[in-house]
Amino acid sequence: MKFKLLFLVILISKLGFTQGHEIKFDIKHLNDSMVFLARYYGDNKYIKDTIVTDGKGKFTIKGKEDLPCGIYLVVRQNRGSYIEFLVHDQKFSVQSDTSDFITKTKFKGSESNTKLYEYFNFSSKLNKERIALSDEIKDLDEKDSKREALMQKLEKLNKEMDDYVDNFIKNNPNNPMTVVFNMQKEVEIPEELKKDLSNEGKEKQYRYYLNHYWDLVDFKSECVIRTPVFHSKLQRYFDQVIPQHYDSVFRYIQPLVEKSRGNEELFKYIVNYATFKWESGKEKRMCWDKVFYLMAKNYYLNGDATWVDEVKMAKIKSRVDDLQYALCGEQAVNLKMRGQNQFGLYDTLGKLHNLNNIKADVTIVWFWDSDCGHCKKQTPKLYELYEKYKKEGKSIEVYSVNIETESDGYKKYLKENKYKWINVQDTMHLSGFRKYYDIYSTPVSYILDKNKKIVGKRIDPEGMEKFLELLFKEEEEDIK
């Protein structure tokens, strides 16, 4: 009997965890025939469902499963306006009015949302006062006596806002907005560090800020990813806080990813974002494909990325294979014809040229094809740059690799243009240059330092000059 009773208690307890959701809305002056339920996910808002209304502002959002915690929106049919609310409680009701979604919204059965809208109303009132003061200050002369008094009023309002948020966090530890407010808080640098204005002191301040940047983020909360705040904090961390170098970034990504383990959605979001952030699109940067390479090897190809299907995983693996020999900071592969004992490629006269034997502070490896229209435009520009630096006495060489399958046109082109750098070819494709240098189009450039390490790649001659200037400057400083 006791066993049966215990089993029943456990069963009821388990069922209680997933009671489903039911959120009733009654919005005055809402005559839409339908509305959209949307939610935040990272930096985007996604439509989750379409809800049919009664045409008089009443509708219900319901389902058998609990809604994941976060900030949701009911968006009007014309998508011109929306009302935000928290999903923490699963069953509650909302009364509002389209004339003012802030001051006229009330909740029943959801203390979390009641507190949220108390904050909305307080911050709205305070913001109006702050904007009015800021506008008044803007119109005053720096020496105007009224300006100081107004600045003090503005500072007082700012402190009032900060105090409100601090009290909210203290008094509402279980409210999802506490998670949001904590994420928005800035790192407080200790006073003793602030006082040190030396370069060493500034470095210590930066290190403190860097090491404590994530202290107030609850990585275990499922609410975190469904707010508009986490993504902007993550983006700022990568773009402004950590050292901006492709060899450093992965060091800072790893501990961040580890913090999110156990929170499946957050783990997925961070891994995905960090992997593809610099791989393509507007944020693509030279050499930063190394971050993709390291992320893919450590989190995708080892089985952690369970959300990726076989087709996409195959593409990721293929890209990793393509990049493995062509990463910045790594030694450039010294090409060698298959079946030959000696390293190097041959010129049109049969002379072997070994890449590693080139004595130059900067070596540009240039893969091109004399039949390629873009190559015909870019190669002469590269030669102009090469001659310029040679005349200035710079230590530079170009290892120009022709990759077309026939050499007659190439020989004719060389006779007509007389490029005085190192001209070699691989018409039979016996050196594996495509595999080692990720060649899928032409022309392609790789810039090597004096130790034949890759320091730059895939730069057209137009963008190469500034990069080379920095390289030569660094070389000169090393000599000094």
C-alpha cells in the first residue's frame, strides 16, 4: 500500500513539471482576426505561432507542453506594434489596450510580469525626464551656471534608475528579468585599480574587466538565450573586449563554451555563433578562418554538435580538410612534384625553384592562370607593386605559380610581359597545390614571412600595399 502511494506521488510530481501553457489575452481595441506569437532568440525575433482571435481582442495561447522561459511577443496582424511579456509562469491572463501597451497592461496569475511592467512604467517615466534634461543641457553653453545644476539632476535620475534595478535584483531573485538585468550590468573595476593611471595600471584594469566580464551571467538559466540582451553582450565580447587576433580568440572561446555546457540551447548558440562569425559575410576577415577551423575540429567533428545533420556535417568536414594546410600562423607547405626527390617547381626552362630557399623578408606565393580574365587584370598590378618595393630596396620576392593545364599560352604571355620574379608552373597538377593552398579560384595570394610562415592570404594587389607596409615596418623594428 505504501509502495503504491509513493508511486502515485512520484507520478503526480512528474506530471506537474509539464502541465502545458495557457495564456489568455483580452486587449481593448484589437480588432485583428489573428496575431502572431513571437519570441526572442539571440539577436532575432522569430514567429512561433499564428493565433486566431475572436475579432474583439480576445484570444488564448495554449499547448500541452510548457513554453521555454524567455521574453515573448504578441505581434499584431500588420506587424506594426506588439506587446512583450515574460514566460516563466505557464498559466496567466493579460488585459491591455492598443492605445498604450505599457501603462494599460495588467496581469493576473503572473507575479513575474506584474513586476516587469512596474519596471516598464517606472523606466518610461524616468526616461522622459532624462531626455528632457539632456535636451535642455544640450542647448546651454558650457559656462552657463544652470548647466551644472541640470547635470546634477540628470546624475540623480541615473542613480535612481540604477538603485531601482539593484533593488529589483535583490527582491526578485527568481524573476527572469533579474537574469536580464544582471547581464546588462557593467563590470565594476575596484577603486584601487582605477587610481593607477599608468600604462601598467590600465593593463591591469583591462585584465580585470576581461576576467570578470561574464561573472553575472547565469549560464544555467534557459531564459538567457530568449532575451535581446545575451547576443549583444556576446557580440561586444568578441568585437571589443578580447584581443583582436585570430590566434588568440579560440583561447577565450573555450572557457565560454564550457560555462554553457548543460544548457543545451545556449551551448548550441555560442558554439554556432563563434564558429561561423568570421567565416563569411560582412564580418569575414583575412586569416580568421582559423577560428572556424579550430571550432569545427573541437566541437563539430568530435560529436558535440548533435544538432547538425549529416549533410551539413560533411560540408564542415570538407572545409576543415581544405583549410588544414592553409592557415595563417602556420608553416607554408613547400611544394614538390609527385615522384621527385627534390622540393620545388620548375620554370619553363626546366630549372627547379625551391620555395624554402628564397631569401626574402616577404615572399608572395601567387597562384594564377594566364587564361583567367581576372588574373590578367591583377597580375600586372602585383608586378607594379613588386617593382616598387624592389626599387626601394625592400627584401621581397614573388613565387608565381601558373596552374593552367597547357603551357604554350603561358609561355607566350611571359614573353610579352617579362615578369622578373620567380615564374614556375604545374601543368600536370602533380604538386597537390590545390590541397595544400585551398585553391578553388584564381588568382590567389599567400604572403609569407622570412621563416615561410603564412601571415596573410587572399588579398588582391589593391589591398596588399597597406598590409605589406605594416610587415616591412615590423621587420625594421625587429632589426632595431
